[in-house]
Amino acid sequence: MAWYQESFGDDYLLVYKHRDMQGAYDEVKKMVDWLELEQGARLLDLCCGMGRHSMALAECGYTVTGVDLSQVLLQEAIKQSGKEQVTWINGDMRDVPLCEPFDAVVNLFTSFGYFDEDEQNEKVLHEMHRLLKKEGRFIIDFLNPVYVKENLVPQSERKVDDLTIREMRTIENGCVRKRITISQAGAPDRHYLEQVKLYERPVFEAMLAKAGLHIDHVYGDYEGQAYSPEVSSRMIFVGQREG
């Protein structure tokens, strides 16, 4: 079983319990300006996870569809969404079970680079192109590989309720890997892997061009600062579909 099929389950909700809706709303406020879309525009949140950004985008007045492979995370999204009208779809980001064109597609919080083979990751970009209408807008919010390599925290430990969560981080074979151990009194330790391929800007830009996605801006954070390899926490591509 692939790491992402094991890791995005019930324990993921515990490990990332600290991620709240307010943070998603703050991030979405800036994205709304970048997308330059009319109210009611149709937007796809590709790899929506627990749906935090999908719900925030819906509250901003967009017609939102959220797609994710994890049934566990989608169920959490449905439970949390309440009055926010979001269409939730179970699907693989390399082969999305949708065909209608969207005004915008967003891929947020480093939900890219999960696959070992470059061609598998490139399939995601080609799917974004397929799902966008002509000149439709996109945002890909990715980690900054240069910053990650220079500022990697090798290990950390924290408590969540009665759990101890240990995280070990390494750079291996062009990927950043996080090995998570969850310990609970009276129970065997539970182990998970998370992995992201470290595509630096020139390589990422070449993949986007190959997929027919034109870059308008590259930001280094949610405040809209220009991307700087040494200091930016993020590498956020904003652009539109070509052809």
C-alpha cells in the first residue's frame, strides 16, 4: 500500500488537530485576490483533505467542489462543513472523476509531489489543465525546497491529549520524508510515512509549461511577497490555462 493510502486516515486527524479553520480563511482571503474571479465562479479544490480551504472558498461566494482520495478526510469535511455548500468527491488527483470545466483549480498546502515517478506527478498538472476552462486560473501552493533543505528540523515531539507524537525528518533521494510515530499508553506504537518530492523552481516551471499551464506570479508566502529561494517559506504558483 502506498504511504498516502496509509497516512491520511484517522490518525492524520489527530496529528494535524492544530490546523484550524481561521488559518484557512486567512490564507483564502489573499488567494481570492490572486484568482480575480466573479462571485459564483466554479472552483475545484484538488486534494481538499479535511476541507478547510474548500469551506472558506465557499464562504467567499464560489461554487466549490472538493476532491480527495481519503474517505476518512472527506467524511471529516462533510461533518465540519455544516451550512457551507461544497460538493465532495472521492478521487485520485491523477485521474479525477470529473469532466466539466472549472473557472479555477487550486492545489493547496503541499498536496503535490507525492509520487516517486516524475510522470505520475506530471499527470496531476495535466489533469489540472484538462479540468480548467480556457484561460481558467490555477494556484499551486507548494513548499519551498531550498528553504526546506536549509531549515529542516530533524526531529520533534509533542503531546496531543494522551498521545505522544514524534516526527523524524530527512532528505532522501530527492524527497523530504517525515516518519511519524504515535505512542499511547497500553497500545502498540503506530508508524506512518509522509513524503514530498523536492521540485525546485526551474524544474517545477518546466513541468507546468509542459502541461500547458502559464505562470503569472510566483509568491513566497500568503502575504504575496515575491518568491526568494533563501527566505520564502512557500513557493506558490499562480497562473492560467493556455490554449
